Amino acid sequence: MAASEEWIDIGSASELGQQTLKPIEAGAVKIALSCVNGAFGAVHNACNHVGGPLGEGALDGDYIVCPWHQWKFHRVSGLGEPGFEEDRVPAFPVKVENGRVLLQLKPTKRQKKPHEPHPLARPIRRADGPIRVAGISTTAMDKGAPRYSGSDDLLGIALKGAEAQGCETQLIKLNDLKFRACEGYYSKAAHACTWPCSITQMRPKDELTPVYEALVHWADAVIIATPIRWGQASSLYFRMAERMNCIQNQVTTHNRVLIRNKVASFIIVGGQDNVQGVAGQMLGFFAELGFHFPQFPYIAHSRGWAAEDMERNVAEVRTSEELHKGAADLAERTVALARRLLDTEPAERIVRGGRKAHALD
């Protein structure tokens, strides 16, 4: 943006003063114009964080709050909120003459405070070593009064099967993690949904990081286990899946595939039916993330909608040699595909696929 001494008439002071904050364009420059008690301020419309539209945000006193991730900048000086003054968006000279608002395209410099990148943002490079398998339990229960879980039982058998094949394994229980539900940044704008997840970056105490770490960086294969709840996967599964949008969205915003040459398989157990519906959702979702699947990528058990005698259902899973062998066999198929994929050099570029086939305008 070339600095100019020329004053540009951007409109009537009485009309522009009717809104405390609005986005405007001066020449080809997008501006966040504010007015408080008749005093105008003008700063660049793009937030320092990931370019959120400041003019579409809100005012908190004399600070503009970005509508995407709530970063704050002084509406006149462009300085970040107290304690973050090193973050500064360009501010423009603005004045009122003869009832007209005049603006000069002679901004202060944008300044970004150095921020250490989040550990998840590091380049994705597989470390040497054996096949690594992550198991993810999505069963919810009272930790103070634990109960038997068929899906957890079979997941444990699968991980032991992977260990018997010389794999490193890791068990992640979503029930042990305190993590927020997705807060809908994608609903604001595609670029507002970031990698790493905006929640993870802004709230260090959010505990979904181990899941991101396992799926994107550590694991060659992942086995997800879920009970059936009212014909669907568990509520914890869906809370996790919603937060995975930041992985999927990188394809849309940056044509960047984070999941490459990785395998996913599933264990589905419940006292109600709809096994294939649950499996279909999980297969579709993990396919969108970029995972591969072994032949027969899930094992499942259900005695059907009418089987309300849950004690019998639990006993059947607990004592079933076929289901336990099936879990070990699932791990074997999963690991076998992971090994084949590791022997395959990943393509430098992956063609856009699925609903992400279109580039973002």
C-alpha cells in the first residue's frame, strides 16, 4: 500500500457516524471505520491474527474486537489491547471538515508481536521406528464408578494384537480429557477455522491436543471404538469429530492435506441397532480427513432394537471368543495396510477430492 498525502472524501460525517463500527473501502484499501461520540478512527480491516474483518466486529470501549477470534485493537491508534501493544494494525489519519469525513492513505506500520508457534504447527515428519497405532475410546462414564464397556474391551484386545505384531500403541480415552465443543469458527468464515484449532491455540488448558498429536503427527494407524447411543456413535465421538474440522478445512483454505498414508478402522458395540449407519458416518468422516481403510474396516456387535436386556448384551460381548478374535484380526488388517502404505512414497501433491474438489474463491 503506497502512502499518500491526499485526503480522500469517504462520506458524510452524519451518515457515517450513525454506526459505531463498519467496514468501508478507501480506494482499494479495506478500512475498519469507527465513531464514538462524534470522533472517528480508522484502522486497517485485517486482523493481525489470521486476517479477520475488524470492521465486522464490535467495540469494547475504544477497542475493536475481531469477530473471528476476539483479538482487540485500539480503534484510533491500532495498538493491541493492554499487554499486547506490540501487536498493531495500521492506523490511518482521519478528520472531519465541512461535514465530510476525510481519510489519508498514510498508515502506520503493521507490527506483529512474535508468537511462538503452537507445537502442533510443526512440519509433519514421521519419526523412525515401528508402526504406531493409536486407540481412541469414545465411551462416556462416571470415572468414580467405572463399568464394563464392550467397545473399550475390544479396543484393548485390538491394541494388544497390534503390540503382538511389534507395534507401539497408545490408548486415548476421550472421557479422561477436558475439551471444549467446537465453537463454530468455520461458520464465521472458512479462514477463521485454523490449524492448529483456534480453541487449542487460545486456550492452553483445552485437552484435545493429545488427539491432534496422535492423528496428525504420531500414529500410522488409528482404531476408534464407540458404543451405539440412540442409533448413533457416542456424544464424545461427535464432540471430537466436530473439532477435527480444523484438519479437514486445511484442504479448503490451503490445499494442504495433513493426513497422508495413515489408516483408520473402527469398533462399534451397542445394545441398539444401526451398526451400518454408525459405521457409514465414521467411514465417511475419516475418509474426508484423508485416512485409508483396510478391507472390512470395522467390527461390530448389536442384538437389535428390541433387545433391552442389557445385562445379556454385556455378558455376550465380554465372553465372546469370536468378537475378541475379530478385534485382534481387525488390528492385523489395520497394521498390514499401514505397513504397505509406509513402503509407498507419498505423492508430493494430492488432487482435491470429495466436497473439497473446489478451490476456495
